[in-house]
Amino acid sequence: MALKVIGAGVGRTGTYSLKLAINQLELGPCHHMEEVLHNMPVHVPLWSAAAAGEPDWSRIYEGYESAVDWPTACFFRELVREYPSAKFVLTHRDPERWADSFGATIYKLLAGRDQAPPEMRAWLDMANAVIAKTGFPPNLDRDGLIEAFIAHNEAVKKAVPASQLLVFEVKQGWEPLCTFLDAPVPSEEFPRTNDRGEFWDRVNGEI
């Protein structure tokens, strides 16, 4: 099964809302970091190997028709080559607001991974490796995060053919996404979810 839709936007840019939207448009199942968290024994070794330069995309995405969020967003260059007919969605937001959100959630989680429960550490180590490989190594300050975020987005725009790329803010709602994906616009409101509180609930297994 080849991926049809690939999200190149990093975490905290509305990727969970995009996942829900893609599933609602019947273009899923859509892979997201949540999938890794829910099935760590299978997914963590696969993604760790990908971060080390030995990806097995057919096994990683077995059963999925689309993928968003990290770890996927790290590998947009490889995935352009692996799935040349896929459509890419680059979710983005104001860089300063993104840096504040990322710093208070994902970056904070990774910084404390040495104190995490043992059963979480392999997942956190993999996530740290993937996120560092994307351009966000540990210990960047706020200005460094902003610079790296802008650099990632520009790299995506250079790597993905313009005809296959939608630069998208989830606040834009259904219209641009559905036009790009040739999908009918649902009558329901565009999903908006995964604020900072929800992030921690997901990590802690409370959702």
C-alpha cells in the first residue's frame, strides 16, 4: 500500500487535527506519533532504524494510506523519492507561537527523558533522535528553535515539487485541504484538537 498523503509539518503545527481531518476524508488510516506510542514494541525499532539510515518504509507504513507528524516529518526528502505520486501537506503556524508550544511540550518531554519510566525510554530516545535529525537538537534556545523551524519549512518547499505541496494552516479549515486532495468538503467543522493539556494527557495514556 503506497502512501497517498504525507504531512511534512513538524509536531505542534496542527498535525493531530490534520490526522483527524484526513481520516474523516477517508484518506486514512493516517499514521501519527500516537500510533508509535500505542504500539512501541513494533514501531520504535522500525523508526530507530530509519533514524540510523536504514528505513523499511513498507513495514513502517503497513496498513496506512497517509502519514503526518513526527517521525514522518523528519524524512520528507526520502519519502518524496519513495512515494513520488503522493501529495504533501506542510502544516505551519507563526514561528514564535510554535516555539513556545514546542518548548512547553515536546522539547520539555525530551529534556526529561532520563527521568521517564523505563518502559517509555526507548520511545523517547527514538523521538529525540528523529527530532534532532529534523534540525531540532537538544538545548536550543527560543531563537534557535524559531530559526530551525523556519529552516525546516523552507527545506520542505525546496524538496517537494510545488504541484504536490500544500502549505497549510489548520485555521484555514476544510477548503484549501479538500481542494488540494480533490475531496468533497464535509459538513462538519474542521477538527481542532491537541492543545497543550491534551498533549500531556496523550503522553500519559489518559486519552
